[in-house]
Amino acid sequence: MTVLETQDLVIDIPERPDGRALNLRMEPGQTWGILGPNGAGKSTLLHTLAGLKPPRSGDIQLDGTSLSRLRRGTVAQQLGIVFQERQDGFPATVLETALIGRHPFLSPWQLEGGNDLEMAENALEQLELSDLAERSVSTLSGGERQRVALATTLTQSPSVWLADEPTNHLDLRHQVAVMNLLSGQARAGRTVVLCLHDLNLAARWCDHLLLLYPDGEACWGEADSMLKPQALEQLYGQPLTWAEVDGAPVFVPS
Amino acid sequence: MNAAEAIAHRANASMAISAWRPFLPLVWLALLGVLALMLAVAIGSVTIAPGEFWAVILGEGSELHRTLIFELRAPRALAGFATGGLLAVAGALMQILLRNPLADPYVLGVSGGASVGALAAMLAGTGTAVLSGSAFAGALLSTFLVFGLAHGTGSWTPARLLLTGIVVASGWGAVITLMLAIGPTDKLPGMLYWLMGDLTYAQTPWPALITLALVCLLVIPLGRSLNVLARGPLQAAALGVAVRPLEWTIYVLASLLTALAVTTAGSIGFVGLVVPHMLRLVLGNDQRLILPACALAGGALLTLADTLARIVIAPEQLPVGVITALLGVPTFLVLLYRSR
């Protein structure tokens, strides 16, 4: 199980002042939510944490080793990312798409074996995609594609999950199913980091929160201490009304 | 071994076999390739009957047939096979590199550079050896030019590479038109045939054949990485692919293959675009299967097309590029129309 740490990390957003450098320690078993308005840098932060975009300054470490010193293949064995946008240039079936999650674990001459196939089929089942296994991804709806992307990362089975708005395009039931799946990953000892737009999903499923402001300022900590109406109103520039339902706070715009 | 172990053992064995089953089409395509080569060698101004053909293969048969097969037809058939294979593999690689299904080996201007080199040699009245060298030099020059310009001072993206290639290609096109306009009339047919693609200029098939075999061996282990790259560079990097080195490798390989193909037989159109597409429509999009399949199917297609080009208006010959286009266009349209 893997700890994801940042030291004095400043993400690189053009023409934005450095703001506050991030010193995060995301541990196995934790579910982190990254909240912020459009353009605050949530996706950029996630890509930077995955090592796909160089930071302006600072360092990111997987279990104490700097990401920049690890080979891409080694990183991919430990860290998986679900992107917000996807590109399906060439036709592929749902099962084939899930199976590419095994890529980091196979040598160049190796074919996917029974074990890999089992992991992919298992992932499809968890995301209720088994019936669509042989369908071409290009024929699926937005929500189904979102679940295929999650299934690919589930097949990869990383110990650090980064997901950019994992509930995008999903109906209410699948939103809950996906959030349960992700927090299940955390309970199984994995580190889960999510960019979220829905405050209420964050309030119900995340135990740690990072608030990103458009000017580069940031604050983070345990969810209970971060879910303060004033802080959130300032974050989104939107007055909020809130109530407590089943022990968790629920926010709606006033 | 008890019963349960025996069943598990058998299941494992059948799993190992079924893992290779997707590659069965390669066997059929290889047979098709051999058949195409045999036809190409047997058919022509003097048709060789199957019995006589076997006699020659076994080292007997008449002197005339031996010369016809070993010195005239076999080298040309093999050169055609190699060229078709090179073009189809190069096209498949370019389509992955640019993540654009419309890409073909010539989209980045390689054939334009080669054509200018070849036509210049023809205008100068040099022999075929110099012509080949000049075409190859032109192809490499164009490759470096496009790559250097696309690199520029900014970032290197497929869109930028594509645009640079298209502009450079149209530049070469203008130079080619200029050469045709000022060229002496007696040299025009030869120049036009070369531009359409013509295997008459093929000297020896071996460089192209050996390169084709080597490249197939090289790209098969890259196949799974290419599958991931087809889903976009970010997704590929997230799954552990070293994207930039892989893209450079594909670019250099595809350009080299195209240069070699163009040098062997002029700029034969359509094979590089259509063969990878047809195979994807039928076999799916696993590059580990598609790339070797391209080598075999492209080779078989061009060998058959060249055989037709030799006999349709015999004793005159057509440029083989005309046949590949005439065969390729309807086949491709039918497949596309039927696909989901």
C-alpha cells in the first residue's frame, strides 16, 4: 500500500501566482476530495499528482521516492488515474478497453492471460457492464463510457486511485454505486483522491478535503473541519443553505 | 494427478491455445501471400502450367522457363510483395501515430520528396541505381524536413505534424508539376509511370523484404503499447507507456519503410490507406495482429495487382498504382458500407 506525498508543490497554471504550496500526505485508507470552482486547477493538480504534468516547483513522492525518478511503467503499477475526457479514435470493445488496464503488468512479448481476463471481467461486473462486454465503446452512452473508464482503472488495480469527477454523466443510482466502490477501495487499504463538483457526495464519502481557490490559495484537512458553510460559500462565490440529513451535512445553493 | 488437477491442467492448456487463436488469420493471410506469389510467377506473356511450374521449382524444366521464373518474374513478384507489405505497415503505423484513420504513408510528404529525387534523376538521364539512391535521399530529406519543422520552437503534437506534412507534401507537388512541365516529351511517360507506381524499376527485392521481416519482428512486441497509444497520449502515459520515445520510434520506422517502398516501386497509392482499414474492419484493432496482417495482406494485394497490371493490356503494361486504386476503392467502400 502506497503513501502519496507532496512537498512544497505548486502546480503550473499559466499566468497564475504561486499561491500556497501544497504539503499533502495522502495515506492508505483515506478518501480525499478536491473541491473548487471551475478553473481552480483541480484537474491540473490531479495530472500533476499522476506525474503526467510537471509541477512549477516542489516534489511528489510515492512511498518516499520522487515521481520524477521512477519509470513510467513502475508508476503505472502503483498509481491509476481516471480522466475526465477520453479519446476513442479507433474502435474497441468494452472488454478490450478494460483489459488495457493490465498493460503495466505485462512484458512486451506477453499476451493477456486467463488471470488478466478474469480481472477485467470482474471489473466489468462490479460496474454493471458485463452485458456490454462485446459492445463497441463508441456505441455507448456518456454514463456507460464513464463506467468503462472506471472499469479500466479497476482492472489496473492500483494502490493509489486518482479520479477526475468519477460521477460525471452518471445517474443517481450509479453515482452512489461508484462512490461506494471508490470508498470500498479506500477501506481495502488503498489511497483514493477524487476531484468532485458535488459537495454532498464529498460530504458523505470523503474523509479528507482539499479546497482549491482560483487564485492559487488552498486549505486542506479532515472533512469535518473543512465543511464549514462560510468557507464553502467563499470557495464557490455562492451563498449556501445547509441542513443535516442522516448525520451528514447537505448543502444546497440559497 | 487427481481428477480435479487433470481438469485444471487441461483448462490451462486449452487457455494457452485459445490465447493464440486470434492470430489464426495470419496463417490464412500467409497462404494467400504464397498463392499470390505463385500466380505472379506462373502468369504472363508465357503462361507456365502447374506441372511445368513444379518441375522448375524442383530444379528441372526448360531453360526458358527457368530464366523466366528465377530471373524475371520472381524478383519482380517478391519486390511487389515487399513493397505492398512495407506500405501497409507504414500506413498502419502512421494512423496510430497521428491518431487519424485517414493517414497514409504519404501524408507526411515522404513520397513527394522521393518523387522529386527520382524525377530529377530521370531528367538527368542516370541509370536505375542512381535513380533509386536519389529517390531514397529525397524521401529522407523530406522526413527530416517535416520532423524538424513540426518540432519548431513549440510543442510537438500530431495535429502540428500532420499540418506540416501536408504543406510540405503540396510543396513537393508543385516541384513535381514544374519538372513535368519542363521535362522533355520523350521522358514524360517514364516519369508519369513512376509517379503512379511501377514495379519495372524494381531491381532487387532483398533490401525491402529483409526490412519488412525485421520491422515486423520489431513492432510486434510494441503492439500492446500501440494499442494503448491509440487511446490517446495521456491515457497511454497513465498506463506506463513512454509516449514520446514510442512516437519517435513509430515516426522514424514508418518513414523509413515508406522511403524504401517508394524507392523500390515509385509512389503506389492506396495500399497504405486501405489495407490497414480493411483489416481493422474484419479483424478488430489489436496492433499485435494488425501489423503482421498488414505485411502479409499488403504484400498479397500488390503482388496480385502487379500481375494484373502485366496482363490486362499485354504486351503493354499498366502502372500498378492504377490497379491498386481500381481494386481498392470498391472493396473498401463495400466493407465500409457493411460495417456497423
